[in-house]
Amino acid sequence: MDWDFIAGHVNYWMFIVLMMTGLYIVVSSGNLVKKIVGLNIFQVAVFMLYISIGKITGGTAPIFPSDRQGHLEIDPTIVYSNPLPHVLILTAIVVGVATTSLGLALIIRIREEFDTIESDDLVKIEQQLTSADNKEHGEAMGGMA
Amino acid sequence: MTETIINFILFAMLISTAFAIVRMTSLFAVIMLASVFSLLTALLFVTLDAVDVAFTEAAVGAGISTVLMLGTMALTARHAKPQTQSNAIPFLVVCVTGAALIYGTMDMPNFGDPNAPAQVHVAPEYLERSIEEIDVPNVVTAILASYRGYDTLGETAVVFAAGIGVLLLLSGLARRRKEDEEEGDI
């Protein structure tokens, strides 16, 4: 554990702190909308980790400059960062929004059906429904279910 | 050096935003802070040389997601219930997972190392050859739309499927609501 190692890894650790904050919101919060926000934070932290793997110190964005005639001049002394993680994460951001919107639509349906978006209330409602079902079917079969 | 300082400042802002989200119970504030979080992320992506990702994140993360969440909030509830049960177990889970992840970074190459495996494998070939083969100055665009065009097609399919799912879940929402109100009147 020398200074170089710590300076080179502290970025990753900060991303992990952000990721864990997102995970904490997902696990501890009872509100479904807040859970989705937590998932988004987690997801964005993963994106940051991937993008930081492609970064090269002293590098620049992987876009080749062109002069006024539109002629490309590739200067071999310029270092470009790795474009592959950028491509992966572009796809992931769009897919992430698609899944978020699906989750939000599910929340709206849950609210319509049960009139709450708090998970502990939902658990109570589910238990009531199950015990009512058990009672009904138990009587039909002639005993406790 | 300047980049490192900017990174640290952005991180401090990101982490304080995330902690504020943990503590908030007003959903409107939570959603707005999530939008702020996305914008700060976009800034961080610019310092990490990912300009394309930065403006996608600013448009999609800070724009569209926020609008979707605000719509959901308008259709559901404005406030989250304050937590009742203890936070010890979630905190423990998060600490253990975080420790495992940090252990996983121990054998990763240093941040910004030009000789890291990710930098020396196929990435230089894309950078060298994309200008001859695709003739687009932006390498990210060249890879996204041409080399990995099928991935982007698959992504479109995922977005399409999600759109159909949302439509199926929400179709008839207004009709069912109206029927409920009419039943309530009788």
C-alpha cells in the first residue's frame, strides 16, 4: 500500500461509495419511487466506474479534429481515451431509462390496485389477502388451511 | 493535477447529493436531487473524456427520467413515509458489499494508466482504423453506429419492448378511474 497505489485507486473507491449509497436507498427505503431513484444512482455509479477504466491520463476525447476545409489531420502525438467503454455505456444509459420507465409504470399500476406505494403497507395487504384466501379455501375443504 | 481537483470537487457534490436523497422524505425533492445528481454525473463524464456519454446522460438521465418520475409522482403520492424499522441490517449489507467491491479493485490497474489491459488490446486498432474504414471523425459514433451497429439495433429493440410494456400496463388507466368514480356516485 504505497501512495501511488492509493492515488491510482481512490477514484474507484469513491465510485463504490456512490454505488453503495444507491444500494442503501434501495434496501432501506420503503417507498417504491425512492427505490427506483436509488437504483438509478447505483446504475450511474457503475457507468462512472466503466468510463473511468477507459480514461488515459493526459488523454482527450476520441474525436479527431479537422481544419476549416473539413480535412482530417491526425496528429500522432495526441493521446485519445479508450472509446469502447463510452460506446457500451451509451447503450446502457438508454436501456436504463427504458427499464426505469417500465418500473415507474408498474408503480402506477400498484398504486391503482392497492392505493399505496409503501412496501410495508403492501406486505400487510398481501398478508390480509392470503389469510382471507386461506380461510375461504380451508372452510371449503372442511378444516383449517 | 487540475483534473484530479475537479474530480474530487465533483465527487464531494455527488456524495452530498446522494446522502441528501437518503434523508429526504418529500418525493419532489428526491426527484429533483436525482436530476441534480445526473447533471453532476454528466460533468464528471466530461472530465473523464466521455463527451458523448455526458450529453446522453444530461439529456436522458437529467431530462427524460426526471419527467417520467415527476409524472409518476403526480399519479401516485407526494411524500414517502418516514422509516420505522431500524437501519442496522441494510447498513450492514451495504458495508459488506462495499468491502467486497473494494477488495475487487485491489488488482485493478491505476486510474489513467496508459498501459492498462483495457487500453492496449483492441482500442488502439479502433482508433487507428476507424478513420479509413468509416470516415467519421468521432470514433464513438463510428463504433456505435457501424462496428457495433447490431448492438444499437438490439438496444432499440429493448426500448421498443419497454415502450410496449409501459403502454400495456397503463392503457385504460383513465377509463378504469372514470368507472370507479361512477361506481362511487351510485
